[in-house]
Amino acid sequence: MVAIFKTLCLFIATASIAIGGEWGTDWEAAKAQAKKENKPIFINFTGTDWCGWCIKLENEVFSKKAFQEYAKENLVLMEVDFPRKKKLSDEVKAQNKMLDKKYGVEGYPTLYLLDAEGNKISGDVGYREGGPEAYVNYLKELLAKAEPAA
């Protein structure tokens, strides 16, 4: 029974880290992963169960193979959710409120590219028309502009 409990705790702890193009929910884990893998954080302030534009972005871009493949190789995905029906732990609620305030979010969806320290390297990416390929190309352009000249 103890082994099952430990396994369950380990699963829960690692489930919040963005692995393989999945959206993570642990801010400190996202920063650590970004630093370790030398990738930017793509932070998504969203209302997953009520925000129309957030749902549209998920359905048209984030759920598609082209975005997922790009994200898996190039980004650390961090979701900061403010749901109305879905339950979040008190820790995640407090973290999300802190991040919302830190980045001055005024509406959803709000998405930024950040460095491993959490500094903005883009303005609000938001919703963009054209599907996953166009979205990925825009992210590539933003990242190319953010890179220091060699």
C-alpha cells in the first residue's frame, strides 16, 4: 500500500511539469525545465472552461500536431488557468493569482514568451488566425527577434 501511495505521489508531482509538448501548471518546474533545456517558456493565461477565444485557440492551434511537434522541441509550455467549473488546488490557485498580477494580465487569452527567469521576450501573442502552422511561424519570428545577434 505504501508503494502505491509513493507511486501516486510521484505521478502527481511530475504530472504538473510540461513534458513532451504538454501544458504544465507548476511555475517553478517550468522555469527549471526552461533553464535545463535552454528553451523559452510559453505561458498561457487562460480560462479553459469558459473563455471563448481560449477554447478557440486550443481547438484551432494547441491541439494540432504542427503546434505540438514544434512545442515539444522548442518550448516549455506553462498554463495559468482561471476556470469557473474545473477545480484547482489551493496552491495552484495562489500561484496563478500571483502570476496574473506579476504579468499584469487584463484579459484571456494572454500569452507571452519568457526566458528561464520569467522575463518577457515577447509582447502578448494572443489569438492569431491561420491555424497551427501560421501560429508556429509567428512564434519563430518572435524568437528570432529576441535572440541576440551573433
